[in-house]
Amino acid sequence: MQPESTNGTSGGGLAVPMAWLCAEYTADEMMRNGALVDSGSLEFRAGRQTLALTIHLCDGTDPHAGIRTAARIDHWLTVTSYGHPWPQWVQRQLAARAERVRQGGEDPDLTLASEAWRRLRDTHLLATDLGDLEPWHPAHVPEPAVDEAAQVWTPAWELGLPLGHLATHLW
């Protein structure tokens, strides 16, 4: 017999991480619609996870999180914008949620969000070395142009963040 509810609100039922699953679905749709990279690539996965983590940490348990609004999208764009301290923001948000759980709250999504952050932080991808260039402003490329053959290992979130930002713009 199935529990009355599977969203974590029933007595001893399953705690299903619906907020995380919705954020991941939304991020996947945004990345696919943006068509910035091949959907089977590691770059796509990094962008999707970065965007899902951003959406989830911005929206949390908001019952209207699936509704696309200009204010919500503007917030996602702000958080993923160049120069915003995104990794520190993620760590603060996850720590605040973990503290709420320690104080007796429930957050079935916290484990998946924390694991996504760990993977994004600990996984490194080989990417073109942009040096000191601002990746958000390719029109400002100084002479000589970037040598695309020069590559460096970079954390997955550093590659996923601009992809997620651009996908949000295109959505």
C-alpha cells in the first residue's frame, strides 16, 4: 500500500525531493531550449547541474517555483551573473538549510543539492584557457585572440555557470 503522500508531509511516508526534481527538470528544459552545447556532453551536464542548484537554492520550497515569472528569472540571472560570488552563495545557502534540518526541520532535497554541489566543485573539465578574459564579454577580446589549443582543468561549476546564465537569458 502506498503512503497517503509522497512529498514528505505524511506521517511516516516517503520523503520525495520534489523541489530538487522540479529544479532539475526546469534546468534541463532551459539547457535544451538554449541549445548552447550538445545535450550529451559534460558541458551540458555541468550547465544543467549548476542551473538546477541555482534554481533550487533560489526557490527552495516555494509552491509556485515551477511558474515562470520575470522576477524569478531576473533573480536567477543576478545570481549567475559574472562577478557574483556564486560558489560562496551556494555554500551559504546549503549551510543555512543544513542548520534548519539540525534544528528539527525537514529538507528531503538537501542531500541531492549537496551532492550536486560536491560533484560540481570536485569534478574538473578540460576547457580552453581564457586567462584573465571575462568569459561573459567575448567582444572585449584583447589582441592577440585566445589560443583555443591552450587548455586548463577547471571545476565543472566554472564552465556550467556561464552556460546556465546564457540558457536563462535564452529561455
